[in-house]
Amino acid sequence: MALADSARAIGAVSRLLQDHLIRRGFEVSIGKPEEAAATNTEPKLNLFLYETAFDATLRNLSLRDGEPPPLWLVLKFLLTAFDRDERSDSAAAHELLGSGMSALHELNYLHLDPLVAPDVQLALENNPEPLKLTFDDSNADLLAKIMQGSDERYRLSAAFQMRPVMIVPGSLPRASLLVGIDYTTAPETTIGRDGVRIEVIPSLGARLHRVEPDRFETGATLTIYGDDVSAASMEVVLGDVMLTVVERRVDRLIVTAEGTPGTPIASGGTLSAGELPLIVRRRLSPTRTRSSNLLAARLLPTVTGATLVGSDLQLQGTLLGTDTDDVVVAFYRDSDGMTVHLFDTVTTAAGQQTLTVENAATAVPAGTYRAILRVNNQQARSSPSVVVP
């Protein structure tokens, strides 16, 4: 679903905690402890969100390259127990507090199961990690600061935090055409190569230095530079697919990115587009190999055409993504260089040769757009034009 639903994540976390405690037989309210005490005379637990903080470990982590990072929050709660007399300092209230803490400790990681309310699911389902529950010290200073004022009483409570909670701003998405591609020709032509390199630490055995090109489509010829790579027993593996070696030299191997015979990468049944590990390994025995260090090789999707069928956008090509891949399609307007809309809900097909974005034409104004495809953060070189009537 749309990442914009994450704007309701703070309230959704409170409701998710309440739901899990209710399932375990507790009466649970949300709000300030004094207000909860006056709601009814049943023994109950109360959840009070007293502080939000930014997660320092994730502050600069983006979901996709080139996009601003979302807000990564830490939510801090107080758990307070009330007995039948609305007291929190009785033995019965203490027993109830201990039972509530035990239930929260048992949860540890909060997962979204089918029993969770649909609006809570929508707000939290894009969170890249399960919500982690951790208890904090709830000393007298903390409780005194929170429960101050003439109308509030000091109540024994347990403090805990939930992290990481993601909120994605509702700003326009960011995308751009690739550097080194001439989009004025038909079809687009490569006029330069990306100069980005990834430094790696050599390991025992063969030592790899670089692969050229480091971004490539299916059927491309790759040159892998390194030391001790020319032996006849050397194999080249991309992801989990063995590539065909066409030439061996002292300092390099030349291979094709079509995969082993009978299972070519282009068939869409072995690999998806994305950043994949590339290694050279020496076959020591039928069951043992000695591998080189890893290189990062970027296998690109290939878009050969884009058409509108009714209001749906259909892309044709190879390695357009499976239902487990991170696939996004952006509409880019040449006239002003703006990314008008980003679609992150798509329909894939077996073989990865077609991709459908439902109701794409109804989401943007009439005009001519470039359809930019990214699969697992790798952008297709071709961005065909689409005319929305």
C-alpha cells in the first residue's frame, strides 16, 4: 500500500499494543493515567505515550537511493495498572502491573497478524523491520516529571519503548534519467559509462579488482579484472548462476551474462535485476570450491516498450521484477524535469517480461511522460515515452 499511510504510525503503534494486551485478557485504555482512572471501576492497564525521539542509528537511512530518509522514531510509553478502587499503589494493582509487564515481555517483537485492524495494518505494514519492545528504567525522577500538577497523583508505572517506527513524508518522489544515456535517440544509446567503483578487500585465492561494465543488461559481455584468475578450473558466479567464460587471460576473464545453458538469466526464472554478488571460484573437488572476494555487479532491467491499455500502463522487456522484488515506476515529465508520480504497487508476471501499473493514466494529468522503472534500486537504461490523453 501507499507509504503515505505511515503518517498514522504513532497512533497505530498505540492501538497495536492495546490490541495485543486485550487479546491476553486485559482491560486496556490509552491516555493520561488520571483520565484512565476515572473511566470505569474495572481493573485495567493504561498505556500513556509520554515521549517521542528520533532513532539516532537510522536517522540518515533512506529507503531508496537518492530519496530523503523517512522519519525514524522511538516511542516511549508508561504502563500503569489500576485496581477496582482506581488505585495504583495496592497489592492488586501491583499484581496486575506485573502481569502486564510479563505480557509485553512475551511479545518482544510485535508482528502484524491477520487479527490486526486493517487501518493499523496500512499504517505499519511498510515498516522495514518488526517493532521491537524494550523496557526502560522507570525511576522516581521520571515518574515525578510526568505525573506533576495538582490534579495528578504519583502512580507506580513501568516504562518501555517501541522502535523503529517509520513515517514517510508525503512529498513528491524523486527520480531522474540516467547519466551517460542519450534519450534523444531512438532507441536510446549509451554515450558514457558510470565511473562508480566499490572498494573491496581481497581474500585468499583469486583477487578481483573490478568488473566492466559494473551495470549491465542481460546478454552483455563482462570483463572481470583480477589476480590469479586464469586457471581452467575457475568459475564465475553471479548471484547463484554460473556464467559462461568465453576468454581467459592472465589478469582478466571475459564472460557473458546469459547464465548456464538452458537456464539463461533473460528467462526471468533464475535472477532478478538488482545489485548481486559476483565471485570467481576455483573448483577444488566436486563438492569444494575456493572463492575470491566479492564484487558488486548491478544487473539492470530492460524496458523495450510501454503502452497504455485503457487506464493501465503495461511495460515490456526482461527482468521487470517478481512479486517479491522492490519495483517502482515513476512518471517523469521532460518539459520541466519533474517527477510527477511514483507507483510502488504493480502487477508482475511469470518470466518477468511484462509489468502492469493499474490505473496509471488516472493518477496524472494529460501529457507526455517518460516511464522510469527501478527494480531493486536498479534503473532501466531505457525510459520510453507514454502519452496520457
